[in-house]
Amino acid sequence: MITFWGAVGIAVGLWFATGWYLNERLKRVHEKLDLVLDNFNGLREYLYEIDPQFDEERDLMTELWASVENDNMSFAGMHHMDLTKEKEKQGFRTLHTTFLDGGHRAPNR
């Protein structure tokens, strides 16, 4: 027959085993969720590369990097920050908006 302390030991062992099992399952769920979100971010980056809504931002960043490479003075960085703040204030996405961030309005709304 099982003693009281034997039953307590078995219950504690089952408790830890169940916790370990659920933790391993949760890790796998998080890995799959991270994979899905990475894929959505990849899709977002691809769509942002071809979306004309972001042409102004891309042009300003190109101008900024060209001025940095040529050691010229340019206000493209300042204009880019102003454009980004204005878009965020209006609720639009910017080139650096992640998938989970807000800002889901289309430019024509």
C-alpha cells in the first residue's frame, strides 16, 4: 500500500511532469508563431518595396544615403523624419512599421 508521503511524492512528480510537458508544447507554439510573424514581415517588406505609397520615403532615404556617401550636407533625414511623423499622426503606415504595429489606414481614406 502507498503511504501518505509516497502519494505526495507521486503527485509532485506528476505536477512537474505536466508542467514540463506543457512548457515544451508552448515553446513549439511560440516557434510556429514566430515563423508565421516572420513570414508576414517578409511579405510586408516585399509589398512596401513595390507600393507607390512609400515612394516619398524611399526617395528621401536614397537622397540621405547618397549625401552621406559623398560627404554632402542634406536635409533629407530631417524631411524623412517630418514625413514619418506626419504619416503616423494621420494613422498611415511607414516603411518601418512592423506587422503588429498600428497604422492600417489606406492612403485614400
